[in-house]
Amino acid sequence: MNEDELKEIIKMPSLQDMVSEPPHYNKGSVECIDYIRQQLGSYYPAYLEGNVIKYVHRHKYKNQNIEDLKKAKWYLSKLIEFYENL
């Protein structure tokens, strides 16, 4: 492995970063999940629940099954946080 290849690997986000803070969701001044919550209003909890279901369902059909389970966990934690703050 040459030096340039090593530098590219070091710059790659970790799996945790790609689940909780993917760079493509944090462009601009508002994080994507905050914008979604603002736009969906009272439907926001259903959106979170739907994503939990989606990621739990599809994890077994993909090579990145751990990443999908972590995404489901992330959406579930957002759903719990939503109800705790009512």
C-alpha cells in the first residue's frame, strides 16, 4: 500500500460516523433529520418508526447488515427521544 492509498483510508469515515452523522446528510446549515422533522410535523414519529422497520427488515438481505441494524437503532433512539420530550 502506498502513502496516497493510506491517506485515503484514514480519511474514510468510520461505520459509526456513517450511521449517526453521514457527511451527505449534513450539508448546509440544517441537518437533514431536523429538516424532516420540521416538514413532517405530527407525522415525524411515523417516519422514524417506518425507518426502524425498513432497516430491520432489509439488514438480512445486504452485505452491510450491521450498518443497517445500527441505522435502525439510530432511528429508534430518535423515536424514543421524541416521546421522552413530549
